[in-house]
Amino acid sequence: MAKKKKKDVVDAGEMLVCTNPKAKRQYEIVERIECGMVLAGSEVKSLRARAASLEAAHAGIDKMQLYLYGMHIGPYEQAGRFGHESRRRRKLLAHKREIERLVGKVSQKGFTLVPIRVYFKKGRAKVELGLGRGVKTGDTRESLKRKVDMREAKAAMEKSRSRNA
């Protein structure tokens, strides 16, 4: 029987660089999009060393171009003066139709583009964007309550199994 794999687990041939831990807590991800990234050479070297963070990053559309703002890529020491700016705006690569579709979705109230993870796929740097809707405090409380209920139900089932055995 095959095991179900988690969505965060990277497929074979992919190297995970970093993830956005707040994305799942703060947003309900409706749709996921894979985009390429336009990077300088020193940025690629730093990404391979996993010197990156998506903590304060967000994506946006400007003049029908997709950009990633606020992603931190640490400096690459061997680059010297030819290095890169750590938090610059980075262009993302996606098909024109996909960008047009995203413009329509993002213009709807409550939707935003959230970077979920950065990884290398076949030697190319990729970023996974999620089309997300902000989670309200009440939703968070409900999900916590649901988790507690599931945990209690699981414990009760294990207890009843141990009595029957």
C-alpha cells in the first residue's frame, strides 16, 4: 500500500531551499502556482547554500509582470563587490495567461499571492506561490478545537482497542 505524501515534501530530483512557515497559519491556500525566478549568479550560489528566508516575503503583479518582494537571500562571500542586494524585488516567470488569470483572482476581495516554498527543480530555482485568503481568528479557533476533538477521539479509540485485546 502506497503512503500518501505531504504537500510540503519535495519530489525526487528537487532540492528544498526554504519554506514560509506562516503561510499555512495565516492563509487558506486555494490554489498553488509554480514560477521560475530571475536571479543573479551570487543569488543562485546563496540559494544552493540554503541562505534564504521567506519570512516577510509576498508576491505582487505590477504592469502585467509577477514580482516577489521582501525575500531575503543572504550574501555570497566569494562574490565580493559583484554580490547582490539581499532584499531586492525579484521577477518571477509565468505564462502570460496565467498572470492574467491571477490578476482577476487577486483583484477579488481577500485574495493575495503568498510564497510558500523555494526549491530547485532540474537545476532551476523555482518558487511555489499560493493564492490565499486570510484566515480569521474564529477560523483559527475552530481548527484548534477540531484538532483537540480528533486527538481525544483517537485516544478514546486506542483505549477501547486495548480493553478488547
